[in-house]
Amino acid sequence: MRPDNLRVPVGVGSTHIERYGHGGVPIILLHGFGTCAFLWRNVAAQLANGGHTAYAMDLFGYGESDRTTGADLSITAQSEYVDAAMTSLRLSRAILVGNDLGALVGLKLAATRPERVAKLVMINPPDIDDLPPDDVVAMQRSTAKFAFRLPSGILGAAPLIETILLGSVSDPANMPTRLIARYLAPYAGMDGVKHLLTLGAAIKEEDFESVDLADIATPSLVIRGREDQWVDESAARSLQNSLPNCDLEIVDKAGRLIPEEAPDWLVARLMELAVIDKSETLTGEMV
């Protein structure tokens, strides 16, 4: 299934969104650090085949979204861009599904605009008390320590992206060279490393300093790939225990990128959640 490619204004620029399907329950899919909307290609297509509308969104500054000079790329700002995109798309509420950084963007939106988030699914979210996460810290240290070894040409970001992606799957076979190349594409060019570092530097603990998780009543689900190498399982359990209406599910033989390693399982679980929302007459259009 080919998606509809949309350019959606969010104030400081435009985001790139791939829309799969029409009708049913709107499901917004948010990727994490080092990936983009491409992460959701298999999940989104199956959700559309199941009768729903899936919106795979490039976070601002990522993928094919704009890179406005000086734009705020923090978690708080990203949640506001998602909110603005929903307004542009005429979506009053949606199920938000976030992987890694995208999970924290969804969590922030649920804290600030709970009426927007019908349900929240967080896949391998980083620890909000330990930001930036380990993969970003490792990237920053590697860049500072080995800057003279990094290629200075158009593929300068390649070793950084490859390290992050291979550490995000349970089996390297699930992240072949062709996939790494696809995820590297937004960072190709002389400024690729610089932009990647800019995105990493925007991930900070302060975005959750004023958030009381106990106040977030949104029905939530934390999904963790048991073999996530970047975030300890205790972070997922702590988040579940801190949210008043949250479940936790562990997926075997999967790392952080569950949409790559277990898309069929994830689709089945999301379809279950969407059936419940259909009974609540969530149509996805503003009235």
C-alpha cells in the first residue's frame, strides 16, 4: 500500500506525514531517535487494511520534515508540533503510538493536552529521570572522542546511525545494510553529523520536571522488547507503576525497534485497542 504523503504546517515549518487508509480510528505513529516515519511502513499499512487511518509522522527536524534554523526541537516542542499537526489534519483525538523518543513526545502531549490522546502506547520509552538516553550519550561521546576518525564526507553520520540501529534490535539480521542505508538517508551530506548531534542535544530531563505522572489518566500501555540494549527494564516498570491507568507487556526476541522485529504482533495489539475506541465513537475528525 502506498501512503498519501502530506506536508502539514506546525507553525515553525512543516512536518512530513504518511497517511495510510481512510476512516475508522485515527492512529498517530511517532518514531524515535535515529529513525523516521519509515519505521512504521509495515505497521501502518496493516492498520489501514484493518479499516483504520494511520498517520506515520516525521518528528520536526527528522526524516523529511523541515529543519528550520533555530527551531525548538525539545520533547515539549515536539509534542506541541504533534498537537498543531492534529489541528491541521482536523483530528480532535487519536490513539498515539510512540517508539523510543516518540513515546516521550506522546507522554508529554498526554500530560499537557489529555483531551487529544484517546489512548497512549509507549514502545521502549527512555527513562524520563535519565535523559538524554544511553544511545544519545554514547553517540555524543563517540563523536567528541573520535571526531578525527569520522568520515567528513556525505556519509559522515553512517557509523553513528549504524551503532544506534544495531543496538536497537535483538538480532543484527533484522537490521541489514539496506535498512541502515534507508535510515541514514536523512543524515547524508556534509552536515549530517552536526544535525544528528543537534537532535540529540534537544533531549533533556527538564521537559518532564513539571510533569506529575500520577495526574495522567489516559489509558496507557508500555510495551518493552525484552532485549532492549539501551534502556533497562526497570524504567518500563517504573513508568507503569507511576501512571494510574497503565499496563505493561514484554515482547520476547525483540529489542527497541518492535515495529521492525514484531510488526504483526504489534498490529494485532493495536487493533485490539482500536476496537475499544470504535465503541466510544472516536471518528478522528473535529466537529
